[in-house]
Amino acid sequence: MGKKKKVLSVQKSILQVLDQTPNQTFNYKQIASRLGIKDPSGRNHIIKNLKKLAAQKLINNPTKGTFQAKKREHYHRGFLDISNNGTGYIISEDFEEDVKVSSTDQHKAFGGDEVLFYAYPTRGKRKREAKIIEIVARKRTRFVGTLQKRNGTMFVRVSPRTATVDFYIASEPEMRTADGDRVLIAFTNWEKTKSPQAKILEALGTPGDPETEIHTILAEYGLPYAFNPQIEQEANKIDEKIRKEEIKKRMDYRDVLTFTIDPTDAKDYDDALSFQEKENGDFEVGIHIADVSHYVKPGTALDDEAYSRATSVYLVDRVVPMLPEQLSNKVCSLRPNEEKLTFAAIFTLDTQGNVKDQKFGRTVINSNYRFAYHEAQHIIDTGEATIPAALSLTAKTYTVDEKVKEAILQLNTTAKHLRKKRMQRGAISFDKEEVRFSLDEDKNPKEVLVKISKEANKLIEEYMLLANKKVSEFIAKDDNKKTFVFRVHDEPDEEKLDQLKSVITGFGYSLNLASAETTAHSINKLLKEITNKPEQNLIDTLTIRSMSKAKYTTQNIGHYGLAFDYYSHFTSPIRRYPDVVAHRFLQHYLDGKTSPKAEHYEAVMKHCSAMEVLATKAERDSIKFMQVKYMQAHIGETFTGIVSGVVERGLYVELEGNKCEGMARPQDIPGDFYVFDERNYAFVGEKTKKAIQLGDRVTIKVTAADPIKRHLDFNILGHVE
């Protein structure tokens, strides 16, 4: 053992003795006794290290010759993050860098737990280390793992990022289980036992099966996949019938041309556009949003459930809705030729997109048409009112009214002006390609499809943005003391922008980071320049990573990415709880009521932001699983891809065409021994000095696909010439 390592070991042992009884003082003889050290040399080491620890203020020295653990206020708080190899890192505001904590010093904490810890002296230039002394709060008590049955004993092995030990199952579960099953467990206790104890709540199925894996992903993030009967019953009691007394309270738009434009497979339609021309050439557009707040009232079980979920979760093979189907797909869904209650933002616009007049309030509509995006796109592309059978949702040719065609064309023309103005103000335009899948009857992926946003998508986007912006301005612009719920987006992280700049320089691009405004315009210029280039998806991804994360809050700081000073989410209350709250606030202020205190709503928005993060992670994991499942049929085949990430253990490569991403080990690259070059995001051959770096086009061979771990292995064969 090296000298530094030996010193650190002694100091660590001393700290452990003192920490066991933090209110007691010890002299060196008592500490030596507790450590079983009796020889003079060993006691000398104790004395020297006690003095060092006291000098570094890692322990207290209340009187000469006595020592004591630091008081609680001298400890630090943080959150434990565990890597795949079991090493932990504590993320704490008290330290710039994450603090390493070995598996033996994790004090029975699980990944994500909030912990109290102290830091050890640094070892040379290595990161400082920590010991957890208390678990402040468990992040979760439910886990997903694989059941192992051995000689009548049951354990569940969970992800190493969750816990470094297996969970012991003390009693036989109520449901039938088999060795190797994926199960959902509830942690019960971890007192004097070697392993944490848990009970099995549910058997999820056989690992690798699509149904099992999707349920696993939901369970891993604590997301529900069914409503309990009480919630369903409450939803089913809602009366769909719209009474005359309710219509009298609202602006009546039932006779105004109205339609929805949604994805082909959409089941809930929460926004519709109404259109009517004015005599002077201007037109009125109504953005009518499902009036969820009319049906879901505060204090009800339905509202509690919607708040708890906070968002719908969109996985590859299903939607896990925020609201029960009775509401999301029926009562609140703006289906054609049905009277529906809505909340609207209504604008009079000229053809250049300038707002001449606006009004907000509850409406009643009767949608005339339901369009899929590709049907509306056909009208935009051809200027024709006839939808051919090949594009029709009904698989039959049909012709829409000329007024509908003209409305779509006019709305699209004006949407382009609205978009252009946003871009001129510094809004950042990401047209990142989305991946979706064609599945067979067993939910296995048959084909990977890349979804591209077209004008019909952007048409809807612009009017939703307009409504969200104007509702927020209406409430907060003239009186910023009114409590409201905003969707905010801070300026980009400077360090990440510098990293982005260094990467794109290698592709021949540049960024002007002189100010927030020039940065936004420069990023837009970059995103235009990379359109349809091989490196587009890579640079899009790196640019998105440089951005701050949007969140919900009552404290408005504007939305950097959209270049809006005021912005809220108002247009999707079927799938987002903050939109429901925004509707309630809007009606509250339209009724002339005073502003409530913000504290309660800030806590609500913090919860909604956290749930949005979990839902996004679950969605990404479901895509990753299906990509790996799809690539199982292509093991041994070669593909062209772009190096999308470079880390010490290898290179990530994203395949062109299907966007599947896998990892290649540097030791498998033929012809040389490749060394990691962190500064240049590359691996460089020792002999040839040839580099494989971020953004390079390479040929790879698929060597392994593990859907359970959601991991693909590639071998890099060489650069694409």
C-alpha cells in the first residue's frame, strides 16, 4: 500500500470511530483501542493523523488532546448518483465537482437518495472522496429487477445504478413467479441485515418481451400504466350532454368554420382552429382548447390524479394518458360534428400576422372536419380541395368545402409570417428528426421511420405559440405581480456553448457568442447551414444539449428559445396539468378576482417539471429499447453512421437512416492502438496518428444487440471515403 493511500486509510478509520458517537469526545488512546491498535508506532500514526484532521477542520478539537466528530452543520447535503460499476458520486451544491463515494461508504443509500455526508482529504490531484453518514430522504421505495430463486431463497437484482446489493425477498409473493421474471418490488427495511428487504408487488413478465420492457420502463420511473377503479368511475359519471344554460354563458362558435389537424394516430384532439374572414381583408382565427377545467375540479379525485401524473407519457407502442379515456378521448376530445366546450384565445389578424384585436374566454364549438397532418399538407402543396384515397384517413377520395381549403391556405401563409417574425426576434428553430416505429401484432418493431415536420405541422405550431404567448401577456404584462404559471427557458450555458463552438469549428462552421441576442441569431444561422448535411443530426443534438432546460414556474424570466418575454402552456390541458392550471387562472382573472399567493402554485409547477423530466426519460428509453430490438435482426451487417459521442470507454455511432445508436470500443478498431483525446473528442492511433472524432462518418459492423440493457455494440471498420 502506498504512503498516501495508507494515510488516507488511517484518517478514514478515525473519522468512522468519531462518527459512530458524534457527541462524545475521545483521546488518541481511546481511538487506538477502538481500532485495535496497541503498538507504539500505530499509536503515533493515530496522533499525527488526528492533528492533520483537526488542522484541516475535518474534526473538532474541543480541548487539548481530545477530539470529536464535526457538528451536523459542518456536514454537506447532496444526492447520490451510482455508476454502472457501483461507484457512487454525490452531487452537492457545496462542491464544484461531484464527490466520489465508494460502495462501502454509501451507508445503505440508493441511487437518487438525498444524503448527509462529509468529504475526505484529497489524494493528490484525484477527486475528493466522501462518506455518507445519513439518508435524509429516500427518492423512491419501489424498484424493478430480475427475480433469482436459489434453493428456496429469493433475491431481486436491480440496476447497478439503483443499488449495489440485491434485495432479499423474505416471503413468497401472492402472484405466481418464476426464476428470471422481471418484477416490481417495494423496499421494506434495511436494518441489521446484509441486504435490503423487499416484497414483490407485481410480476411484469419475461425480460426482453416488448410488453414486459415497456411496463418495466414505466415502473423504473414510478409512472403508472393504469387508472384505479375509483378514478375511472368518477370519470364515467361525467355527463357529456351540454346544457343550454351552459351555452348561454359562452361565446357560441358552433356555426363558425372549425377544424382540427392532428397526427394520423391521434385519439385526443385538444385544439381546434376556427376561421372567418373580415370585410377589410383581415381574418379572425380562434384557437379553441378543450375546456378540461370545466370537468376536472380542484379537490376531486380526478384532479388529484391528474396532478399526480402531471403529464401524458408517449411511449413507442402506447400513450399513458394524464386523464382517463372517458375524458381524454371522449368528453374533452374535439371530435368532428360534436358540440364541445372549449376555452379560446381569439385573434383578428391581418395577412402579415399582425394582431389587430384579441379576446379570451370560454366557447362552445362544433368542429366541421378532422384532418391528419398529411391531408392538410396535401391541400397546402397542391392548392386543391380534393383529398385522394391514398392520403385519406377513410381510404376514400373526398372533397372539402372551398372555404375550408382557402382557410387552410390563408392560415398557412400567415403562419409563415408569424414564424419569420419569431426568427427575426431571435427564436431558435430546431427541426430535429423524430424516430417512430412500425410494429407487428406482437409489438415487435418491423421498421424504423423518421418523422419530419412539414408546413402543416408548423401551421398548428405557430397558432398554438401565439395563443400561449398572448394569454401570458394578457395576464402578466401590465401587472407582473399577478400570480400565474409560466413556461420559462433560461439563456444557454456558456461552457456548453464554448464546447459546441469547438466541435463545429472542425466542420467549418462558426458561432458568434458576443451576446445573448447575437448567440441566438448565430445558432439559427448554424442550423440553416447544416440542413440536409450528414452532420445535421449530430450538431442539432449538441446544440440542444447546450440549451438550458425549460421548466414551469410562477417566476417569469421569459423564454429564450422562443424569444418571448411572456410564455405559458395553455393549449394542451388533456395531456399537461400546467395548462389546466393556466385555464383556471385565466378564468379567475376574467372574473375580476384578486391574485392568490404564489407559494402553493410554485410547488405545483416544480412537481410538474419533475414529472415532465421522468416522462421524457421513459419515452427515450422506450425508443432505445425498440431500436435495439430492431437491430437484433441485423447483427453482422454493416452500416454507415456518424460518430455522435466520444467518451473514455469508447465511441457512440448513430446510424444514418434509422438513427439507431450504439457503442464501439477503441480496442476493436483495426490497424492501430487508439488513445483517447478528451480535448478534441477523438481517439487517435498511436502509430498512424489518424483520428476518429466526433462527427466523422464511419462504417460499422453490428456485433451485439441487448434489448434488456438497451445497448448496441458496433465495430468501427473505418472512415467513409
